[in-house]
Amino acid sequence: MPRPTTGASLALLASLTACAGVQQHETLSMERWLSASGFQMRLADTPAKLAQIAKLPQRKILTQDHDGQPMYLYADAEDCKCLYAGTRKAYGQYEKLVIQQDEADRVIDAEEALPLSTDPDWIDVDAYGNWAPWW
């Protein structure tokens, strides 16, 4: 079987690095949202703790009963080697943040879809007064 060329190897490495970078960025965003929502982070600072969180589904929120109450867990045995845990209230706050982000993303998408005039004479905005800074 022929060996891949250096260019093909570099392209593969670049795509894998890009995917890893995107995944790491998404993980960091998720962990920020969890912290902002009231989840508590604990490091898996022993081999036993790391082995325990490695058994959980990674980078997904799941529930577990704890003293008759739901506890929401998020495990990351690869990057931060930690476990986030939150109450029902913290999870509700997390959901609000996700909804707000989705709404903001939709607004940005809608704004990017608006037509942009390339005609410099389309409207004389200076006729309406001084704009900067108006906010």
C-alpha cells in the first residue's frame, strides 16, 4: 500500500487539529456556562477519581439521584479531568443560558442574511445628523 504524501499527511494533521480545536472550544464554552449557572467543579485529582469519571458519558449532562434529589453531572476525563455537579436550580439556569445563546445566534444569522447595498448613493445617512457615537 502506498504511503501518503507529505502534503496529504499535513492536510490530515491540519484537519484533525482543527477538529480538536473546535471540540476544545466547545468544551470550554460548555464549562463556562456550567460554572456561570452554579455548577460546582471538582478535579479528578486521584487515579481512582479519574477512573470513575472516565466511566461516565463524556461531555454530556446526565442526572443521578443524590439523597432523593436529582444531581446533574458533566464529566470531562480528557481535558480538564474534572466533574461538574449542579442542582435542579443550576440546571435550570444553564438551560436559560443555552436558550439565550440560541436566540442570539438566530439574530446574528438573520442580520447576516440581510441584503447589503453596494450603491454608495443609496441613502445619504449624513443628512440625518451626526451618527458617531450615538449609542
